[in-house]
Amino acid sequence: MDTDKEKDQKNISQDLLITTDNLKQSSKKKIGLAEKALMSRTSSYLTDLNKKQREAVETIAGPLLVLAGAGTGKTRALTTRIAYLIDRGYAKPNQILGVTFTNKAAQEMKQRIGKFLGSTVEGMPWLGTFHSIGAKLLRRHAELIKLKTNFTILDTDDQLRLLKQLIALENIDEKRWPARNLAGLIDHWKNHAWLPKNLPQNQLSAYDGKGPKLYMLYQERLRILNSVDFGDLILLPIRLMQSNSELLERYQEIFRF
């Protein structure tokens, strides 16, 4: 199942910066003389950017997608854009959602932004990894997904131990159908935001046709244990927003970018 996981990761191949719909409304407001003067100012952190990078940084109205290969400066453009948004007053630090893959990358981004602005960046609770931000959302709204706020996050060993128990209960030969394969399969499904009840037809025969049932039993056991796995940190926030329109609108208002 490692191949499927690698494919899933390649589908999200760059750092993301989300621009929400409410920005479209704010961008239609008249720009005053003071703001025009502020916009005409050239900040030192912009001078090292090439033309396309600077265009990405200074584009404010509407959604923005940056596509570029490895080592071409995507992270630099992203961190400079965040610094620009804060510096020019388009958003406060806690109104920006910035997502990356590793804690190290998130920390480096904060340090770069602080360097650009000449001060330590405080109050950026929504700059982090996909999993850390997902966990934060779930802690805040655990009751909406039938969890308690003190839920535990299973590591790989705990996940495999639980899956082995379920495999044994279903009288499946674990040597022929290893728990690690099932774990990879479930992670693949969660990365596609598929719950047991809405798996595509072409997935129903997976793991000798027993994968969907084991997935359902696994999720039920996690809920009883007040636990989630790493895949749930991606799956459950998506489901949380899909099933709670008022909550989604609230976060769309919070995240200006």
C-alpha cells in the first residue's frame, strides 16, 4: 500500500495558502489615499523576488494558485506573501491559514516571516502541518464528531495492534492478509475522505472483500476508545466542515487568506 500513499502525497505537491470567499467582498471596497500610499511602498523583503514570485506575493483579490517545481522558491514566495499580508494590514496573523507538511517547515516559515518583518511572529495559531491544524480543529469541535476533547492520537504501533485484534476476531489469516496492508488501505481511503459507508464500488473488494467491514469496525473501536489515527486528522476535519455549514462559514470569516 506504500505506492498508494506516495500517490496521495504527490496529489498535494506544494505548500498551500487558502484565500476565502469573503476576501472577494473586501477587495471590492474603495481603496483610500492612505492605503494607496502604503501599497506603493516597496519593502526590502520584496526586492529579492523574481517577477512571477512578486506577482504571486502582491496578488490580493481572489484565489491564487502557484505551481512550480522543486527548489524554485515556492516556500519563499509563500512566506513572503504572508509577511506582505501582515505588513500591509490585509490580515492579522491569526486570520491567515498556512499549511505545510512538516513541523520543521512550519517553524522555518515562522522564522522567515519574523525575519522579513523584523520582529518575532506571534499569534499565528493556524500556521502548521495538515495534521497539526486538523488536530486543532478536532479539539475545538470534538463533540460534533462524537469525541471528547481529550481524545488520543494513535501512533502506528497502536494502530497495528488494534487492527490485528480485529483481524483475529474476523478469523482472517493475518500472515496472508497482514495488518500493515490493511492499515495502508485505510489510510488511502481516509486520504480520499472516504468513510466506510461511502466507499466507491471499485474499493469494495479490497483486502479479499473484507476491507470495508474491517474499516467500519476499526472506526467504531476508535470512537469507543475516544481515539483517532493520523488519517482521521485529515478525514474528520473535512467531514466536520461538510456536515456543519455554520461552522464552515465561521471559519471562512476567520481566515481572510
